[in-house]
Amino acid sequence: MKIAVSGKGGVGKTLLSAFLAQAFAHDGYGVIAIDADPDANLGASLGFPDSDKIVPISHLKELIRERTGAKESAGGAYFKLNPRVDDLPDEYSLTHNGIRLLVMGEVKRGGSGCYCPENVLLGALMSHLLLRRDEMVILDMAAGIEHLSRGTAKAVDRLIIVVEPGQASMETAHRVKKLANDIGIQELAIVGNKVRNADEEAYIRKGVKDLDMLGVIPYDAGLVDAQMRGVPIIQNQAIKSSVDAIYAKLTARAN
């Protein structure tokens, strides 16, 4: 399976991605966890040692120049559109507790051609990970779906949109749904996070009634404190119990 996780910033995309990666690894799957969120804290959530020292692929300028052939003297205007990337997952990833972590970095924006070599390499790498690798892939994304294209969308088995009780989160969910449908992703699902009571769960279910609801994760006031103390998210047993139920539903539907 290839699973992408999206939603508004701060709703808990990384939390869900980390617990799903842990659940699949625990069940014996080979797992690649891809951090495609500019905040890049999936490694810390999974308990990777020295995760703050991981350099995202998009920041490896020498690698980008080597693989794309981009020339600084030409302003980056001439470069390969199909750089070799098949060796990058093994060479530039870290492995911990059965999970391979790869940090992509942000997709560059703007009209300057100097940004294109980074995007071409990231796009080629994403295509390889989704289309060529046999492992279970968990993709922790930013609020949009910039790392996905029409070519890679067909490989995504499920796009999970994480929402929290609130209008802004709902609006983002429907915006992500439209973007996903535009590039051919039809299998979408919702996970509610930071849910404190039945009224908040009902609010989420009503707001996304046209989408498949996999379950909800309860609000945990101690989560922020644990993160400040450097305790990995995946050690939270209350949240793990909720995500295990989501994981069971997700895998049952896949089968």
C-alpha cells in the first residue's frame, strides 16, 4: 500500500503518519516513511536519534547539480528531466525500529527557473518511491499535495485527510479533496484528531459526510508536554489505541 496523509497545518498529520508507520512495521511490513512536510518532524515523532540533523533531499545542492546536470552559469535553465534516483532511498535514508525514513524537503515555488532542478529531482524520487518500490509507503505531506503529480497519483492507494474540529480545517479538507480528484486520486478518507467529546466528533462527521471516515483520535493535553521533554509521539498509549483501530479498519478495507 501507498498512503498519503494531508490536511491543514497543525492538525496532526505527522502524528497519524508516525503511528501508521509503526503499526505497519510492527506487523512485519517493510516501511518507508517519507517526510514531505516543510516542518520535517516525522523523524522526531518516530524516535529517530539525532533527527534534527537530517538534511532534506531538496537542500543537497551538490547532489541536485550532479543528478540533474544543472549549471549555475546557465542559471539552472538547462537540466535533465529524468535524473537517476533509484539509489537515493538507500543512500539518503535512515532506519530505526524497522522504519526507513526519507526527508524530502519543501517543493520550491516561484517563477525563477533556478528552482526547477530541485523540483525535478524530488518529483523523480517521489515517482520511484511510489511506483517502483515494494515497501509500504507512508507519505506525510504539507497542507497541499504539491509532492504528487498525475503520474504518481495513480500509485496512491489512499489519501487520508486529517481534520480537527473547526471551520478552517474543514475548508482545507475539501480543498485537498478537490486537488486530489483533479489529479486522479479517488480513494480518500478522513481521520478526526484532537476530539474532546461526542459533539466535536459529530461536527467532524457532519462536515465531511461525503468522505469515508476511518475514525477519530482523542485530544491529549499531555502530548505537547511530552514533546517538549523529547518523548516520541509514538510512546503515547492512549493515542496508539485509537490509531490501532484506524489501522485495523484501513487494512481490512484494503484486503
